[in-house]
Amino acid sequence: MAAEDAKEPQTLCFDRKKRKKYSSLLEEWYGSDAPGAVAKHLPKPENLCDVLDRLTKKLVPPWVRAMESVTANWQMIVGEAGAKRLTPIRFDGTTLLLELKHPAYRMAFDTPAVRDAMIRKINEVAQAEICKAVKFVAPGMFAKK
């Protein structure tokens, strides 16, 4: 019975007609003490960031969220020098496509140690095992139209 009572105000909170009716009944019952009594029966306020995080997780696909976090933290992932020479383009399955400013830099970034460190940091930032490989592409190959 107590579990049902705890769930009831949360469902009423979303339906305005039921909430208004519920509030008027409580006002009739409690009289002048109604505002405090009504507040006891309503759900606790939530942090807006938590609500937005839940909504984004439901509405935005995981690869888009991962790409946003990778782009926002790109300099931390590859360093200042790497950020000047590499730009994340998009995920192609589990492969992150990176635009390489000049082909001469490929020798520096396409070593197993650097690639593995980059993939590990990308997955840490994305908070998921979304990246399994990186692929270097020429500048302008995936230009936005």
C-alpha cells in the first residue's frame, strides 16, 4: 500500500487535470494548511541537469552523444599538437574517421602505440566501447555540403 501511495503523486504530477483535482481535494481536506500538506504529496524537485541527461539518453543516439563528447574533449584526447593536425569527422560503425591535415603526419599518428592510446582515451571520454579503430582520411574528403 505504501509503495502505491509513493507512486501516485508522481503520475499525477504529469497529468494537469488530475493534479488540479487532487490539489483541490487536499485543500478541502486540510483547509488553510493545504500548501504545506500538498507539498508533502508532490514529488521532490529534480536537478535540471539530471532531467536533461535522461532526456538526451532517450532521444539522441549513442554514437551522436559519443561524437559530441569526443569533439568537445579532442584536445585532451590527442594533445595540443595532435588537435592542430587531426580533426574528428564521424563514426563509421566502430571506426572513427579522422581528417589528417597533411599526409606527412600520418607516420606520427599511425603507429600502434599512438593509435591504441587514442582509442583508449576516446572510449574513456565517450564512456562506452564505441571506438575500436581509427582511420585517417585526406582533408576535404568528407566536406559538409
